[in-house]
Amino acid sequence: MNPGRAPAGGFPLKRLLLVLGAVATAYAAALLIWGDSRSASLSVLWSWTGFQAALLCLLNYLLRGIRWRLWMAHYGRPLGWWQGLRLYVAGYAFTPTPGNVGEAVRGLMLAHRPLSTAQSLAIFGAERLADLFCLALLCLPALWWAFTHGAVQAIPALVYGLLIAGVLLATVALVLLWRFRVALVQRLAWLEDAARCLRLQPAIWFSLTLVAWAAQGLALWMVCRELQVDLSLATAVGFYAVAMVAGALSALPAGLGGMEAVLVGLLVAHGASPGNALTVTVVVRLLTLWLAVALGLAALLYSAAIRRDISFR
């Protein structure tokens, strides 16, 4: 048995695809029901602004793909630029899974010298920790706006409750991780490996991650400006970061539901109408999430059927 490959049957492709199909179907149905009355607003997707916002999202994928190549090289799997980015994007096909855990299969799918399960989980853990750290920094402008404009009282109770619950859950999780850190490292060796990934050229992965998420925050600002939702660039980036963190803490597939509720609530608290806030949120999610999933499926099929450097065995 190849020591680098995950055990047979340990790659839950069919289950991941079923989850993806269910989530995509539910989201598409909700979008169709809502879109009957707001179809004109979705035209921003085909505008010059929509094109620029899509390019910013592609920049996000590019920068995080470079980060993934860095950590793959750390495990002795150096990949060329085109191949590495293509294989990275293919992992986005599994993003709409609980906690985005489907993305952890990136290293397991390699047809030649795949990562072990522990190594793949280590890179996945390093990615999530790096993302959360940089998103937390990008949240600061939104927090500053909330407290300097007395907006805390204007945030809907549901959104405010989600934020409070998220902070409490994060605090409890950190306390438990610290309290049982030795036992966790002993039982989950990939956590220590994830820490090693983060200690590898931290200035590079930090810069790549921060710019990547700031780019999608900029895409939100551009969509807001196109739809006459007035807010500053820093505040837009902060709102997007807060919504992304809330979605991640919800552990729902790709943060669906939690992210949208928080972003709509923040935009309404800033003065946007509920209809415009919902339109902005749907457009942004189509660009920042479902564009990635579509590209991921295309890259996955191309890599498996034509390039044959991805295997599901």
C-alpha cells in the first residue's frame, strides 16, 4: 500500500457531491423565488462593475492558490504554476460542505503521490487559521464604525445574537483548545503539522491571505456603489470580513444562511433598504462563492478526465 495515499474508502467523494448538489439546489431554488421580483437588480452581474468584481474574486483564488502551492512544496509536492492553481481551484467544487471541510480533499485527490490524510488536514487547518486571522484583522473597520456611529443598537436582534453567539463560541473553543492542547496534539497530529505550515514563511502567507480577502471586500464595495448603497471602502471590507467570520463560525455549508443574514443586517444598519441589502448580498455571494464552485467543478472535470492528475480511487 502506498504510504502517502489515504486508505481506500476514506475519500468520501460521493457523499461530498451529494452535499454539494443538495446545497446548490436549495440555493438556486431560493434565488429563483426571490429573483422574480428583483431580476433587474441582478443585471449588475453583467455590467462593467460586475466584471471588475469577478476579477477581484479571481485574484482572491489566485493568491490563496499560491499559498497552497507553498505548503504543498513543504510536503515535497512542488507543482508548476498552472497545474498547482488548477488543482487548487478544483478543490472549490467541494466548498459548500459543512465547515468547508470538503476542501480538505485537495491533497488526497492527486493521482501521483497524494498527501496522507494527516498532511492534507494539516494544510486545510493552516488555510482556515490563516483565513480567520486575516479576516479578524479586516473586521476592525466594521467594529470601529459600529461603536463610533452608535450602530450597535441598529443591528437587528437576530444578527446581533449571531455575533454574540459567535464570539462566545470562539472564546469557549479557544479556552478548550488551550486547556486540552497536549491531548489534542497527541491525538490529532495534523494540528502540530498545521502549526508548522504557519511557521513557514509567515510574512508571505500573511500578505497573500490579507490581500486576497481585502480584494473580495473591495468587490463588495464596488457592487454596493453600483446599487446606490453608500458606504466607505474600509467599512465595506469590514462588513464582508465580519459576515465571513460569522458564516465560518456557523459551521454551515460555506456559511450559507449565517453569512447572508449578517451581511444583510449590517447593510440595513448602515442605512440600506432591506431590498437593496438583500440584492447586494445575493450578487456578492454569486461572485465570491458560486463562481468559485463553478470554476472548481470545471477544473475538477478537466483534471480528472483530460489531464488525469486527479484520481478518485
